[in-house]
Amino acid sequence: MGQNYKYSDITGAIIGSAMEVHSDLGNGFPEVIYQRSLAIELKNNGINFNREVSMPLYYKGKSVGKRRADFLVEEKVLVELKAISEINETHYNQILNYLTAFQLEIGLLINFGENSLNFKRFINSNFR
């Protein structure tokens, strides 16, 4: 690692917490189990977060629905969890769309469904 990205201290703490959860539980559980477990781990590590954050979405100024992100950490980093066998482009697009909708710059996509924890950091290039 060693590189210093924007909010790398926060993303590093999130990834470390997720690794602890994956180390304890392994793969094979539903996403909600990992979400609840990660919430416990984040809290134990003194990391501020909101879980299941809902945000309205607009199209041409009209409300068209809401989206829910799994976590908003320290009011800066959006975290989307998965518990699937493989992440693909659709999941990448989802988190990038969420970053735009939530007007955030940095996001993490974390997948607990593989033998090893899989995570990817995203930057919203459209951020102000």
C-alpha cells in the first residue's frame, strides 16, 4: 500500500475492518450479515458511520425514486457491500452512479462473497 490517496486513512480503516469480518466469517453468508458485522467492527474501531443511507434521485429536476447506500463513513466515503461470487462492470457502474447521486468523491466496493476479501476504491471524476 504505502501510497497516500485522498481519505486513505479512512478507506484503510474500512478495509481493515472488512478484512477482520471476512477473516472471522469467511464467505457464503447473505450481504446483510456482512453489513451488520461490519457495522459492529467499525463501531469497535471508533469509526463514525451511517448505515443504509437513503438519497433521493432526480431526473430533469423531478424526483424519480431513492437509492440506498450501505454505509457513509465519516460523511466522506461511500461504501457499497456485495456478497457475490464475482464483481463485474454493473457493480462498478452502480457505485459510480451512487457517488454522483450522493455528491461524494470517494467510494469503496467491498465483496465478501469470494474466498478472499475483494475491494476496489472509486473516485468520482465528476465531483465538483
